[in-house]
Amino acid sequence: MNRFALAAMLAACTGTALATPDIICGAMPDVQNHGLIGGIRAYSVGTTACNIGDTPAEWIDGTPFHPVIAVTIWKYDNETERLTQLGVTQVKHSFASLQGSVCQPCQPGGDFSHLGPGCSDPYGAGLNGSQADLGPRTEVNGFTGDFVYPYTGINQGGNAIFKRIQVKQTDIADSTATFYVEGVYVHKQDAAAGTNFNNATYRQFNINQSSFNASTSGTTHREVPAIYAWQAHQSGVVITENEYPGEGRIIVASKATDLGGGTWRYDYGVYNQNSDLGVSSFSVPVSTATSNYGFNDVDYHSTVDSAVNPTDWAPVEGAGGVTWNSESEAQNAMGNAVRWGTMYNYWFETNSPPVSGTTTVSSFKGANNLDFAGLVPTANTVCEADITGDGALDFFDIAGFLTAFGQQNPVADFTGDGQFDFFDIATFLSAFSAGCP
């Protein structure tokens, strides 16, 4: 039995809450711009941990018994009305704790190696950007809080952008966009106590378009992942949370935009809050032709994280919908999965208006599926042979079918067997002859 299950069982039996630490990101006060190399700009952001639990939390330097800190930069594009994650840092390994009172009154019990109950510990942007203390994200289990120690690259420095938050300058050279920064603390005591679902916090990130220096401002949204900034901009964004049984949380955002002329764009964001299982597949049910696909991920970098496969996920249109896939862990342990603390985006256009439906993700590790309520295109249940989707059967539907058949487009796979042959043609002609209801 794992520690999380044991803690939950004991709490249920006694009817009382267990005395545990509970680490959150309580503040993100400052930013440091480290410069530009090869079109990539690097930043570091200060974070303040708060222990909102009722016992001290371990903060022991030189051991695996301390939290790690991950920071990412996000962008809300006012033109596309899409929220994307732009760049990630390697994780900061904490080394000592002070006893402040940023979130709550600090209680006795803390020292340099323990953050006391109610107490806060500040790491400024300079410390969080210290390259010697930054280690690979891929060596950290975002759910259990376990990590490789000593981590790869410990005490190793490099050029100005090495290990730090890396973003393409072309992505942030946009005075019309709104930017955000998210801080996440990962601590194994949180995981053992089951208090590891409130560790993400976001705040607005302001970029000077001349110097590219940056600062934070406005509300610190404690215990709220940055994906919720999308919903703050647009009430029509649907966000759903789900969890792998006994493991981490995945959050999916969905949005439909009316482009006019009967065309709709569907946008999705898949955020892995703290799952070690990750995500390597995302599926949307669609029964009409789709086009203008899009995809956004983050670029891993520095030391062993550089080995993560950077290949974009390609959409595959089938009879049941459109699916994006990356490699599974069994195929490539460094495949381009949605790992903890990251969000990937997917979008496409079709001529079906939105309805409430279900999207599906599959895990990077193992064979696990999760369903998410959200916005999906209306199913084309009226007339299968209406290839153009205009509500009428005519020459253009025949031409559209023949074009799709010649291109081996899944739209023309009328038998749904993955083959393009006489039976598809016969099934289409039969449906065409039957007419539309």
C-alpha cells in the first residue's frame, strides 16, 4: 500500500485530519532577465513557498528530502483567443528555509532544514536562476515528489540561457498579448499526505517590449494552475479535471470559435498538473471533415532534458474523430509526452457547431485512458453521404468523395476498416442513393 492510500485510510478510520505539511506557491514577487542567445531569451522568477499545513516540512540540503520548484511562462493571444505555454525551466532544488509569514502567521517548529507550519520561505529570482541548483525536470516524479539525487548537472553552469526558463523572443514580442507565469512546488511529503493537488499558482507577467525586462503584477492566484487564466479571459472556455486512479491530475480546456460562413475552430489545452503517467494521446470525436490543424508544445532543454524528442504531434483523422499522438514510454522513454507542469495545445476547423461531448487522453506510461467533458463538434448524424456538409446531395458530394478517396483521406473510408477499396465506393453510392432524411 502506498503512503497516500495509507494516509487516506487512517484519516477515514479516525475521522480526523492527519497532522501534515502542505506546501503551496504563495508568491511570485520578482523576475530576472538573463539575456538572449540564438533567438531564445531566458528568465528566472522568484517564488515563495508557504507551508499551510500543521507540521514542519523537510527542506534538507544535499539530500533527496527537499522540494523542487518549476516555473513556466504562458501567453494569452488576443487575436486567436488561445492560451499557450511558451517555455519551461529546469527545476530549482531548494537548500534551506527561512521562516516568514507571507501566507499565514508563522508557527514555531521550523529551522534551516524545516519550513515550520504557517511559515513561508522566499527564493528570489536570482536564487531560482542559479544554474548550479537547477536540475532536469525528467528526473522528477511530479506526483510522488521523488527525484534522482544527485541530479544530472548538479553544480554545473553554462551560458546565459542554460537551464533557465527559455522562450522564443518572437513569441513574446507581442504588445497585444497577456502573459502569465506559473510556479509549482513538488514535495514528497505533500504526496505522502495527499496534499499535492494545490501546489500550482499563477500571476500576470509583464514584458517590456523594448528591453524585454519583465515583472509580475496583480493578483497572485494561489493554488490555481495557469490554465484557468484562459477561462478568466473567456467565460466560454470549458475546463474539466480528472485523475488517473491513485495517481496525478490532468486538466483539459476546450473552446469553440465561430469563424463565420458555417466554419468553427475548436481549441483544446491538455495540462498535466502532477501526473508521472503523463499524456501521449489526445482524441476529439468528429464526424465531419476537419482542416487547418494546429499544435503547440514546449521545448525541453539543457543536460538530459535535451534528449526529449521535439517532434510535434501529428493529427490523424479517422472515422471516429481526430487524434494526436506522440510516442509511448515503451516506444521511447524520452518521447514528447505532456509531462507534469506542462500544457500542450491542439486545434482544428470544421463546419459543425459545438455541443457538449467527451474528449479522451491516453497516458504516456502504461495503458490508461481518461475522459473529459467539454465542447466538441456536433455529430453528423443527418446524412453520411453529404461530404460537403451543406445539407444537400449533389455532384459536389460525389466529387468530394472521389477526391478524398484518391487522397486516402479517412473521410472516404465508408466501411471504417482502414482500407480504401471497392467496398467504400459501393457503401458511399448506397448512402448517396438513399438520400438525406
